[in-house]
Amino acid sequence: MTTADADTSAAADTSTTFADLGLSDAVLKALRDVGYEIPSAIQAATIPTLLAGRDVVGLAQTGTGKTAAFALPILSRLDVHQQKPQALVLAPTRELALQVCEAFEKYAAHMR
């Protein structure tokens, strides 16, 4: 397991793009639609590790993109033809669960 403690006070490396992180084309298209251009520090630190199938414990401030940090790799690894569950996301409150669900829907907009 990898621990990612993103220094959220520092800006993300602006030379790294979401495409550099290895996300799927459908997810990259959705990111363009929602206006995401450069991954945040927590996203750049965790997405490659999660895409490789490894576990991560990530710590970052509110509003730094933690949901995208785990949602984007999950969606990029999904097999849309598989009928069985491939991921389970747990949230401590109903409100947070709804926010996470809405984010997944945005990021999965071009997956079919």
C-alpha cells in the first residue's frame, strides 16, 4: 500500500497533464467537458498508483480533488461489458455519498 500525503499548499506540477497519468480516453474527454486541465497534487500523486491496481491512503485538504483522485482511476479500469460489480465506494454520510455519485456520473459521461 502506498501513502500519498499531498502538499496541497503547493500547486501541482503544471507540466503534468491528465493524459500523462494514463487515464482512459473516455475519462479524459469527460475531464475536458468539465474544464479540468491540470491534475491537483493529490491526483498526480495517486492516480498512477491506483491505475496500477495498488492501494493508496491519501490525505489532502477539502477541495483539492480527492474524489477525482480515486474516481478517475476506478472509471478508467472499468470493463463496461462486465456485468458484475467491479468497484465499491463507501462514504460516511448520505450527503457525501450523493456528492461522490454525482462526480462519478460526470466523469463517466462518455463511457458506454
